[in-house]
Amino acid sequence: CYTGLVSDDDDLKWGRSKVDTVCPLDCPDSCSLAVTVEKGKIVAIDGSHLHKVTDGYICGKVRRFAERVYGETRLQHPLVREGRRGEGRFRKASWDEALGTIATRMVEIRDRWGGEAILPFSYGGSNGLLTQDTVDARLFREFGTSRLARTVCAIPTTTAHRALYGRMSGVTYPDYQHARLIVVWGANPSSSGVHLVPHIKAAQKAGAALVVLDPRRTNLARQADIHLALKPGTDVVVALALHRYLFEHDLADEQFLAEHTHGAEQLRERAREWTLDRAAVVAGIDPELLENFAEMYADISPAVLRCGWGLERNRNGGNAALAVLALPAVAGKFGVRGGGFSMSNSAAWNLVPDSWIETPEPDTRIVKMHQLGKALLEHRDPAIQMLFVYNCNPVATMPNQNRVLKGLAREDLFTVVFDQVMTDTAKLADVVLPATTFLESYDVAVSYGLTSLQLARPVIDAVGESRPNVEVFAELAARLGLEAGRDQTTDAEALLHLTNALPKEIRRNLMDTGAVTGPTDAAPIQFSDVFPRTTDRKVQLFPEALERGSPEGLYRYREDLATSDYPLTLISP
């Protein structure tokens, strides 16, 4: 296995070493890192050149991550609550006591109410492939707990992407330099996905035009040829107006639509009511600027559209994502380098977690993540008696916060929080377990902006008594008499188990060098190197299953709910 150690004679003299690893935090870029360690402690975090796209540059958040590793709020040993919930009174406990208490309570709850009375609650944005949906998933599946539908982030856009293209790989960052028109819609790469920005600027320097659609005047919006500051929730009507413009002016690529798509006529019909003028009024933008954008998108190639997640977070999010992602197909922007779209490339590797989870998912109750407060308070059969929170801080991140707080305040609810720091949720827990950070354990990071797999390795020993997820869930499974984790009691064993499920060449490259830049071609051209992962490799412009499941139907607009009492719309709800 690649050690990632880079030291010179001077480093060795001072007991200092540099370790290559990767940042798995929730950002499209997955930067390669060079971490300097002196006498067992992190003294600097810099970017490394292991990955040629991130190429030594990292954000300030990660550069200062040692402040989290060694910070005052860092959990260093298990805690057990004393006194009433929410008073913040905890005593130090051993791992044996903490895990014994959790295991005993889980068995009691299952025997009295059934496994569905236990709800595991996690979200994996800032985790690699090891720290979620491995041993933990096997444990909860085998125990028969309720299942969690992760419905807070990226569900509308992912659903649209999957329905249209089967989550086809998108245009990679370096290929933006080949585009003559770049459209950034609902994304802010300057703050999230910063390594895309130099490629956009290089394209602009070479003569490319830039259009940004965002309610706010972001850094890129200030540098754009056109900035359409549309009202939140109106993205769908702007995109449909562009479709109507393309269809009605004979600018749609009819040959591409005939050969590579289904449902173009239904999309044409749904777009018919949205003229550029009408869409501009609803969206609160200049109709002349919108028409200029329509003309540019029709005329200029290669044209790449960066679709972000900002446009999904409103009442029209799913239909907005559908309408925006359908534009390259209608305009015929595929088949050339620098043309098409990009959103998430997390599916580029086509990795199937069940291949290493190995325990079938049971047919137990599903609880929607965004309805946590409701689930904790309503009279269910059975009611949720135990909440096991990890990789997540629901008090700070779930909708309807007052309901979540009220639910967590239930004295009959047994709550476990497994985290790195004392979060708002941990303060309301019965048992708190200390977790390692990504700098203290093994992981495999999948980029969703780039097309890379990178190996994360521990650069320091675990702080205090903190433990990696795999180890904790494996020991808990053993206490419960389950099979989960028997062959993966450490994160190193889990790493080998996971990588053994990868194709041989990818596994060898990952373990030998620490990074793999792409499953086949690191910079694929859509409809040349990669095609839709739909059943017939065609774009489904009007997915019938989504039409049947939507009360309003596809490509419909739900009007703003603002009233005189509540006139404002939250841009990022």
C-alpha cells in the first residue's frame, strides 16, 4: 500500500515528515493534501501535487483543519449523560461501558418494540467510501432497524440527472478551456469547487463568453458577460423559455433528438406557454438579456453548462433541474470536447456499495430525513425509541428545527451521537462517542467534480480515545451477536475489503500511487466516450415515471407563495 511519506534529510533531523492524503469534505474537488507532522502532531496542511487538477492549491477551511483536530470542542473520550436532557451534564465513560450501554438498550428496544423502533441517522457528504455505508450499514440492516431516506441535499437534481441521463459522466474541469460559451447555473465555484475557476478564466482569456444564473451577484457573476439574477424558484420557467426559443426558431438539433432522445415532443409542448418575455417577468430579469442568452446558447459551440445544486432548493427544484439539464440535448451541444454539461461525477466510477456491504437491505420502514422532527413526535407504530446519529448534526441541519429540538427533548428517547466534536445534537444525547477525523483513519475519497479516486491515510494517531467508524460499528455488532464487521474490525481491514471489490487495475493504481484519475478516460466527451446509462442509452427528456409521480406533472411551475405577511423568499432554504 502506498505510504504517502515524503521526507528529506532535514525533515528527518527535526522529527518531521510530510504525508500525502486527500480531503473528503463535502466539495466537488477532493483536493490532494500534503500534511506536515512533527513529533506526532500536525503542524501544517498544504495542497499536494499528487492530483494534477487540484495541483497544490487548497481552501482556507482545510488549511486550518488542525484547529478542529486539536480544538477545545474535540471529543476525546466517551460520555454518558447525567441529569436531565439538555442540561449539558456528562461524565467520562469507558468505551466498554458506552458500547455496553448502547448494545443493551438496542436489544431491549428490539425485544419490546421491534427493530424499527431504532432509527440510524447519518449523512455522508464529508465522508469517503469507508466511513459510511460499510460496517454500519451491515449492522443496521442485520438488526432490522428503520431505514433512512437521505432527502435533504441533491435528491431533486440527482433524480433528474438519473432520469434523463442515467447519471452519465459530465464535462471535467480541464475541458472547460475548450468551451466558447460557459453557463454556470445554480452554482458558485468560487466558494465550492474552486479548482474549476482557473479553467473558466482560461477559457474567458481565450475568448469564451460566460453566463451566470444566480439570485446573488457572486464573484463569477461580476465577471460574466451576462448575469441573470433570477428570483429563487423561477429557474424552471427561464429554462423552459430557452427550450421554446430553440424549438420555435428551428434551432433545436432535430437529428440529435431523433437519434438519441425520447420525449422531445412532450417537452416541446410543456415549454410552449413560456415566452422569453413571460419568463423574464416571472423571474424578475431583463427580457433583453434573456434573449441575448438564448441567442448565444443557440449559436455558440462548444458550450458547456455547469448545473449546480442551488436551483433545487425550492418548490420547483426537480422540474428546474430537468429543464436545465435537458438544454444540451435540445440544442445539440454534445459530441465535442468542451460541450455538454457537468453536475456530479460521483457516478463516473459506477461503484455499487452493495457489492461490499453484502447484507441485503430489509423491507423495514423508511423515514425521510427532512421529516425527523415529525418522525420523533408523531404516534408511529412503533414510535422511535432510539436515535443513532453519526456523520451528521441534525439540530443544525434539518428543517423545522423547533420540532427536531422538541423530539430530541423526549425523556423516553435514547439518543446516541458519534461525532468528532460536541455538536448541538450531542448536547442532547444520552451517550456521546468520539470519532476520528479524516486525518486519523483510512478512507477512499470519490470526487464528484473531478473523476478521481484517492486514498486517505492516517497522518497522526487518533486524538484521545477517538475511534474510526468501522472499528466502533464492528465492535458494537460483535456485542449484538451479529455477523457484520467480523472480517472488518479495523479501518485498514475495511480498506482492503473495499478495494478488493474494485477492478484489479484500479485497485493496483490506487494502492500503489494513492490516486486514480479516471475509470476509463479522465476527460470523457459526452456522446463520444460516454453515453447515458439508461436502458437504451438514450436521453429520456420526458421520464414517464416522474410524470406519474408528480402532482403537477413534469416541467410545471408552482407560483411563489409570498404574501403580504411573508413577502421574502430564502435563497438557500
